Amino acid sequence: MSRFIAIYLVVYGFLALGHLIVQIVLGQLDHLRQRKLVAPAPLDWTPAVSLVVTVYNEDLAVLHKCLSSIDAQDYPRLEAFVIDDRSSNRDDLLDVLEEFSGGRFHVMLSTQNRGKRAAQRSVLDEVGGDIIMTTDSDTILPPGTVQALVARFADPRVGAVTGDVHVTNKKANLLTRLISYRYWSAFHQERAAQSFFRVVMCCSGPLAAYRRTVVDRVKDEYVSQVFLGQTCTFGDDRHMTNLVLREGYDVVFEEKALAHTEAPTTLAGYVRQQVRWNKSFYREMLWTLKFAHRRHPYMVVDLLFQGVLPFLLMFALGATAFQAVFVDMSHLGHYFELLVGIAVVRAMYGVVRTKDLGFLLFVVYGFLHLFLLIPTRLYALGTIGRTHWGTRNLKVAAA
């Protein structure tokens, strides 16, 4: 038994570190390639952009900052559609919505709460842009964001683009700091690696843009998605991205397009967010595998590793704990050495790229991942057919 566990840990370590190193290498190659894109599109190439913001129970100050950042964009052909999905605090929100009504803003008020996708669908029939961009109502867009996203559409093969999302409340507590570093890894390592092969599998909700002609083809299917007999109320960003990939278009990550959004400040809020994200991941994984063979092989490999590795890690912990209790406690030490080693490798790439030693906190995140996020993933998979966490209440995690 001890020999089997030892071999298993070696195999798991090889797979986990191998996957991580491949992501880092590909992410770095995509980063170097993007640095060469000094002028990715003609300066006079300015297709019309329609930016869609769906609002539901948002904080007034946060919404004001979001809309102000959109108004400050210097992109010449930008219109913004702001739709309130019948927020319970609409009376309070009206002051902010009225302030931004007119000019490049179009404000729409739903008569009932229908969910994010249905709200977006009603707007998609009204927009006139060649590029449809989406952002969340708690997101701030720095100057130049729209231009950076749009520039990638000069390549006719590109159907969707996502940007780099930062955490505005990074310094609130240890949790938000850990989430901030995890976000950086998710974009500059995982999505960048996918972007190298032009198969990014999730254009993040806070910052995404899609080619209008593709959206027109898939918008009805996007809204009507059903899984296990239930209408899908979360994972909208991942599903729209996969629809674009299925249609044969490329999806890329643009590191010069920035967005700032708030992260959950409590473990309860973070767990709610992760349950929702994990449910959409496994649902979309099953859906994506139906057409993934038509894309670059890295897409299937990355999907399978992301889906399976967490469970291999949990099995390794269970087997090691059994050995530690009934045979030798040193086995548990070897397991945690492996866990720390993987975290250090992940951290060092962030340190090298950003010169921020705070990435060494990934060692702490590794234990959070093991003892909180993997059980959360198991719970999400076991309740994947339930959709009651698809929307948020006031100031809970981003929709």
C-alpha cells in the first residue's frame, strides 16, 4: 500500500507540475507575442462598439464609478446600453441611471426580473455596433480599454476577446489579496496559454467583447440553454465564449485591456462565487467536448487536466492521511511538501513577471484550494442541476 501511494504521488506530482509548467511556458510565449503587437490595427480602424451593462441590485456608488469609467473612454464610436433587471433597489438606482441617460448612454428598465441572459438578449436586439462588449456593473474600465479590445478584431478570424481583470479591493484582507494573485494567474497563465492557440474558453464577465455577426447567430441559443431540465442562470460568459468557439472563430486574451472589479471579502461570499463558477465549468466542459475535437488539441488536454487534477489531489490526500494514521506520519509531510512545491512554482512565475513578492502567498492559497475549494468543487458537481445561486443579492460576489 505504501509503495502504491508513493508511486501515485510521484505520478500526480508529475502531471500537476507538468500541466503547470506547460501553462507557464505557453503563457509567457503569448506574452512575448503580444509585446510585438505594437500596432495590431490601423489607427483609423474604429468599428462601432455597443457596450452592454446589466444591473441588478447594485450599490449606487459602485454603479456610478462603473458608468463614469465608461463615459471616460475616448473611443469615438462607443454606445453603452445599461439595463436594470428590475432591481429591488431601483428607486435608489434611478438617480444614477438618470444622470447617465442620454449621449452615448441608453438606459433600459425591465418590468420584471428575468435574469442576466434574458436582460442581455433584450438589449442585443437594439444594439447597432460591429463589436458587442460586455462588462459587469461593479467593474471599472481604465482609459484605453475599449480600444485595446477592439484592436484584436482587425483579425477576421477572431470572434471574441477577453482582457485582464484586476481586483480593486485587493488590500481589504488576506482573502482578497489571495484572490487578486489568483486572478493574475488565471489570466496571465491559464488564459494566456489558451490564447497562444487562440482557444480561450471563458471571456470573463467583467471584460469581454464579441463580433456582432457571431452573436447574432447564437444569441437565441445563448438565452435558451437548458441543463438537466433547468434553464441555465449562471455561466453566461463561459457559454457565450464556447458558442463562439463552436462557430469556428478564435478567442484570444488581450493583456493591454484592463478592468478592475471587486472580489468577495468573506469566505461565505467566496464559496458562493466558486460554487457558481464550478457548476458552470463542469456543465460547459461536457458541452464543449462535443466540438472540441475541431479546435486545437490543447483545448481538450487543458479541459481534462482542469477537470480531473483537483480530484486526483483529493484522492492523494485521502490515501496519504490513511497511511499517516495507520502506518507512518511522515507520509503526510511528503504530501504537503508536494503541495508547497507546486505552489512555489506557480508563485515564482508571478514574481518574475511582476516583481511582486506577494505571489509567495500562493503557498497559503494552496491550502485554501485543498481544504476549501476542492470540497466546494465536489459540492458544485453534486448539485450541478440546482440553479438557486445564479443571481446575487446586494454586494455579494459578481454575477
